[in-house]
Amino acid sequence: MTSMGDAAPLNLVDAHHHLWDLKAHRYPWLQDAVEPNFFLGDYAGIRRDYLPGDYRNDTRHHKVIATVHVEAERARDDQVGETAWLHRQHARHGLPNAVVAHAWFHTPEAEEVLAAQAAWPLVKGIRSKPVTSATPDAPPPRGAGSMHDPQWLRGFSLLEQHGFSWDLRVPYWHLAEAAEVARQFPNTPIVLNHTGFPWNRSAEGIAAWRTAMEELARQPNVHVKISELGLRDLPWTIESNRGVVRDTITIFGMERCMFASNFPVAGLRIGYDALIEAMQQILADFTASERDAFFRRNALNFYRISPPDLQGDKP
């Protein structure tokens, strides 16, 4: 193993961030009534515009060579409009370089919306959040919009024909269901968002999260973003997150793990500079090649970001 000090300066690919213009578009969760169950608690700090210039400012001390924008819950009657707007941002600012767009899988217009999203060249995947239960001890939903819904599964099956991946965002107690979806659709690449949300950091909670992650990782088409390790009303610390990061890499293997910031949301708990420094410390005993895979190469490969995608007017 090489030390962190032996490595060249990082080339970063940020595999998960958001942009929004609250003056021009509707984002109900940011503009309407506050969501009382938001997983980080008070989120008043992000109920403001977050544009490419804001992201560039947050990342100004780092060499971010490409970014992946993940749908930001823009009004669901304007989901293709969000994609069009992001392409204009790419043309003007050089980011994002890949787009994970939105489409419901279980609605009658699923096929039409997926086709509309596929017409935009930066769209590489879809994030469509299935219905989930609020706690680990609640029975998993089986109705419309759940991962058991035949209509949802029919819509999901359309991803393969468009060459789309799926960004999976569920808490860890739904990972066994997600593993079954991955098994049914082995040709669809899937990436788990936010490290499976290991919110319960007790010994029992981490054991349950680890078991669920192991089951999901048995499906070779599943990857994971090590991102959003923030906890409700608690500070982000290396001590509290080192084990989660290292366990995830052990379970999935470095070749299926990628860095993602989840900015500006993660900024409620940690700054971008501090996040990069913390991740470098946690991964300091990995080789330079392994760290490059984590911070850059794996995301480029998963989202099929090629040199033409990286072109654009940089500030």
C-alpha cells in the first residue's frame, strides 16, 4: 500500500450532486411546506438557488473533471423540463457531464416519459424512487409504486432498451427487495445511492445494514455511491463514518464503489473541502490506483462519460 502523500493531486468525478433555480422552476420540497421527516432534520440552509456557479465555488479547491447530476425532485409535471435545463447548464458552464433524470415506472405515461428523456444525450440513467416503509419493522409496501408492483416492474424493464442505469435510493431495510429486482434484470446497471442510508449507528443497526448490503452486493450489476453519510442532528466525523465506508468497500469491492458528494444537501453537515479530506484520510492505505478508481474511474465507466461529454466552457 502507498501512503496518501505519495499520490498525485486528485482528479475527481462527482457522481451525485444537484442544481436548482428556485426563481425559475418549481421544486415543491424546497418551496412549499417544510418536510418534517427530512432525513437530515432542518434543511432551511438549502432552500435557496444552487446553480453551477455555486457548485464551482464549493469545489474551487479541487480538480472536479466531471459531474453527474441526479434529479432534484423538480415538479413531476416538468421532469423532462429539468433535463432540458440541465443541458443548457452544460452548454454554458461545462457541467453536468451526465444526467440521471426522472420518470415514474408505474404510471401509464412511463414509456412516453422514458422515451422523451432518452432523446437528450447526457441522460445516462433514471432515478425513480419506489414506495418505501418509514421504519425497518414496518411491512414492506406491495401496492402501486413499490418494488413488488407488476406495473412498476414493467416500467423498470424499459430501462434496458434505452441503455439506462437505475439510481436506487431506499433505506437499508429495502435492500433485499432491491436485490431481487437486480436479479430479475441482470442487464440493467444499478447504483445504490447514499451508502444505503445507515442511519442507525448502534451495533444492532450497523449489523442489519451490513447484512442488507451483503445481500445486495451478491448481484454483480449493482454498484454503490459512498455518499451522504450525514446523520440527523449530529456532526459529520471521520470517527463515526470510517467503519461504514470501509465496510462498504469490503462488501462491494473497490471496483464497484464511487465517490459522490450529494451537494448541496450534504453541505448541511460538512463542507466540500472537509469531505474530500475526510475521504482521503479514510482511504489513505489504499493504492493510488485504487483511490483513482474510487474518486474518478469507476464513475466515468458507470455513467459512460467519454471525452466529448467533458467538453464545455469552463470558468
